[in-house]
Amino acid sequence: LRGELDGLPNLLPNGSFESTENVKGEKPSGPEWTSEGTPPGWSTWKIDPSKGKLYLDAGRPHAGKLAGAIAGGDCVCYITTVPVQAGRRYAAWAYAYAEQASPTRRTALEVRWQDAAGKWYSGGMNTLTAVRQPGRWERLVSVVTAPEGAAKAVILLVVYDMPEGEKAWFDDVSVVAVE
């Protein structure tokens, strides 16, 4: 199905991180999310605001000219939301490049849920797909069904337990509705 999925319309604004101008869609908001200095269509979050750096990097894109980069941090992420229809299936993917990987030191794509009021929704299964082979670009894929009561899929490009000075990159992020 990979070729079929690649041809479907991407529901994410600026999934390639290429646009630095306004794109259709808003910067999502949530508890302690910030959109200051983020690429259009994205916000960021850190468990410890003093640790981790998020930036656009022209030095290691998967395709195009830019990738979203994260340097260091205990739990640091790019985050965006996509409206969903309950009961509909979606495929989400991102290309990720991690310098290191272990069971605790993860670079991952996560899909979570929000209700219509923008609150975290726990009535559906969250997913996490992590890099298994560091040192190369890896496509992280998650296929989910929007649970009853969910209004948005929350897409997180996240690193866990990354030492200061270590980096990870994300690029070419997509969410598509699957028939």
C-alpha cells in the first residue's frame, strides 16, 4: 500500500518543514505548547523548558532543503493536530534520523487524540513508533482508527532521554485518510 498511500492528499500543513511563510492551517495550541519560532503549522513542547533545542536544519534534510531538528532533552517534541472523523482510518508517517537509539533513548512518531474542546482524549489507543536503526533515515509508520469522541489526531515528533549535544531529525511527515 505504500505507493497508494504516498499518492493520497497530506492532511498536515507543512509536513516537509519547507515553508517558512504562513501555510494553510493554524499553529496548534495546548498546555505549555509554544509556537514562537516554530515552522508554520507546528508548535513545540518540552518537559523541561531549559533543556533541548528545536530548529530547522538545512544540514540533514531527508528531501528538500530543511528538516525539523532536535538537540538534547528529556522529552522534547514538534507537535501538530489534524481534524479526524470518528471511525475513519488514518496512516501517519514521518522520516526520522537519530544519531543513537536504545529502549529508553527514543526518537519517535506518536499519535494521540484530542476531543472537540481540545482536551486530551483517552478513549482511544495512542501509538508510538520509534527509530530502530540509528545513523540513517527510517520511515516511521502508524495506522490508526479515530476513536468515537475524538476530534483531532495529535501528531508528535518526539525524542526521549537524549543527551545534550546529540541530535535527531524529522522530515516529510504525512497523515492521510485511508479508505
